[in-house]
Amino acid sequence: MKGGWIAAWCGLRAVARAMHSHKKTRMIHTIAPPRRLRGDISLPGDKSISHRAVLLNAVATGTAEITNFLAGADCLSTIACVQALGVRVERHEDAVCVYGAGLRGLREPVDVLNCGNSGTTLRLLAGMLAGQEGMFSVLTGDASLRSRPQQRIVAPLRALGASLDGRDQGNRAPLAVRGAHLHGGVYELPIASAQVKSALLLAALFGDGTLTLTGRTDGRDHTERMLAAMGATIMVDGSAIHLTPPDCPDALQPLSLQVPGDPSSAAFWWVAAAIHPDAEITTTGVCLNPTRTGALDALRDMGAQIAVTNQRVEGGEPVGDVAVRSSRLHGIVIEGALIPRLIDELPVLALAAACAEGETTIRDAHELRVKETDRIATVASGLTALGAAVEPADDGMIIAGGGNLRGAMLDSHGDHRLAMTWAIAGLVAAGETVVHGAEAVDVSYPEFWNVLRRIRE
């Protein structure tokens, strides 16, 4: 880090420490198996799409209305950061209006940008801010986010000419970003990460030439779809993505949309219905983007009874209603190209595997090690406490299956996916299951506990 940054860095770190000194009150929920599960569930808006709708419309020129916006903690962190960059954003219940400032209309923040627990907010904003020439900003978050690796975005952004630094040689937040002149070129993605891909595409909007991404481009494609709908010059050619920066700051058009239901949230209800002995649950308006339906494919392979109806297209994304009934599941192998399509759903799919007949192997999922928690270690530990036989590995786990789970005291470790997974386990585990840190669900699904109460009979 060069000398001119030292004073600003030290002062901003002090502010960051103060911002994160307050700890939330930990909540505890106790779950016992119900006789039946029944209900139609209207899902919260997709988290990935909600993030991107705010970030991309912030640098468009004009006003966009986003309905069914996910008002979870992560997406609210994105709104707060965008507002700190001078963009007017208004919330009306589940609708958000973004008054775009244009590609060059962001304002240098007067304080650190607090991304909370949201890796999407931090990584996509790092890409967007990297090309804001002359602007200085610092991105930080809670203890969990500050522990997560960031070289995966820092290294490729530096390759485009970005000026970023942070703790651990730029691998940990807080990250300091000095807006610089970026250039295009060809970059091969070594991992299938929608956050990395999106950070580079957002940076490329401010570059001086076409950026071509090759390699592992098979992550979620919401950013590509949204950029195309907003008038960006973006082309997907097989596994290669080409983005040519706009030739004027007003080129990106605002995009109003209704955010489809989040399939990562729906997966908890799909698994609940499949593993409970008397259940039928329908999730309505679910995003069926092919890059997001890996959990459905895995559950079908396991023998789940699934029906998809009322398929349509909303906001450029395929949408439908998904009904799941009590099923007799069997073990499978989850690996390879399927992993990026269900990476966030793997904790609850591991629970499904524990309730299935026979062995399930999950491999090629090393990415689980660097989520909100080390999800290989925490999922294996929790399932073991529930009575399942689990063998963790570097890149996944082997689950013996067989069901016969027993209630246990489990901790979310501040991870929203774990809190919901343990709640679903409590629907089938004998006795009572106690979930500590139950408030973690607010990150992506604030209504989760209310919905869980409603579908129990």
C-alpha cells in the first residue's frame, strides 16, 4: 500500500471497527415433527437478482421500479452502499425505486461502505468501483465477511488495471479501492463463481476495450441477462462472454422488473416435503433459470416426486410453480458441472441425503469451505449431532443415509443456510431440535419462521 493511502486507511479501519462493535441478540427456535406439512408458499424475491437489480440500475440513466424485492439483510446492505455512493433509492413495502445516476454519476463515499454479511455486495461493488477513476472507497463487512477470501476478485481486477488493496495482501476485507483506468482483454476464470464473473463484467463497463471471459463461465448468468436487457453490448458465445463498454455514460437503460422467487429459498421447502412422511408443498413463482435449478435436478435424481407447472417468463427469467410431495429418496453422487448450479443448496441437500436410502457422495464442492461458514465442517458436524453418519472430505462429504434422525441442539454459526437447514431437520428428527442463532435467516428469508409455522398441521 502506498504512503498516500495510509492515513485514510487507518482512519477508515477505526470507523469500521466501531460499526461492527454491536452484536445482535441471538434467537433460539425449538422445532418438533408435525403430523403433516401442507401449503402454497409465495417466495421472497431472488437474492441474486435483487442485488443486481439495484446495483445495475444505480449506474443506468433513469428510474427503475423493482417489485418483489428481497428485503433481507444482504440486499439491504446493497441499498445502503448504493445510497452512500449518491444514488437515490426509495423503498415502498416490497418495491424499490432506483433513480440511476449513470455510469459516471457515482459520488465518492464519505465513510466506509458496510456490506454487512453480503459477499455479493462487496465483490460486485469492488468491480463497479474499480473503474471510477479518481474515486477512493473502502469496502468492509461483519466478522464473517472480513474472514472470507477476496483474492478471487482482487487478482483478476488488478489484471484489468484496477488498484485494490486490503489485509493479507489484498485477500481480506476491508478492501481499499482507488478508481483507475481499466482496459479490456481476455481473462480465463479459474473457478465457476458468479460473483467473480459479475465483478469483472461490472468493471468492464468502465474499461477502454472489450473484455472476453473464458474458462469457468458456467456460474449463474443473471448479470449477463440483466446487462443485455439494459442495452449493454454483451454476447455469450459458447463458454466465452464478450462485453464491450458503452461509448457514452448514459448508454445503460433502466430496467424495471418483478423479481422471481428465490430457488435457493424454495429448496428448503422442497426438501421438507420430500423427506417428511406426509407432506405436499407448492412453491409459486420460482425462478427456473437453468443455472439455478441444480437442486431440483438433484432431488429428481434422488427420486423426489416433483411437478412443475405454470411456466412463463418474467423480467427475462424463466419462472414456474414447483410442487413436491413425500418421497422415497435414494443416495446419489453430486459432483462436477452440477455443483455451481446448487452450491447454496448443498447444506439442505445433505440433509435430504441423510434421510435417503443408501450412500450419497458430494464432491468438487471445495467452494463450501469459504462461504459464510466452512459449510463442509459445520454441515458434517450438525448432521452427526442429529445421528447421521457423515464423512467430511476436502471438497465435500459422504453421507451414509438411512434416516432415523434424533433431535439435537444445533448452532447456525451466523449462517442463514444452516439455520434453515437445521429447522427443516427438526421437522423429521425424533424429539425436539433446538436451533441457536435462529435470527440468521434474516439475511435471505426474514419470513422463514412464520412460513414454517403456517405449513405445519
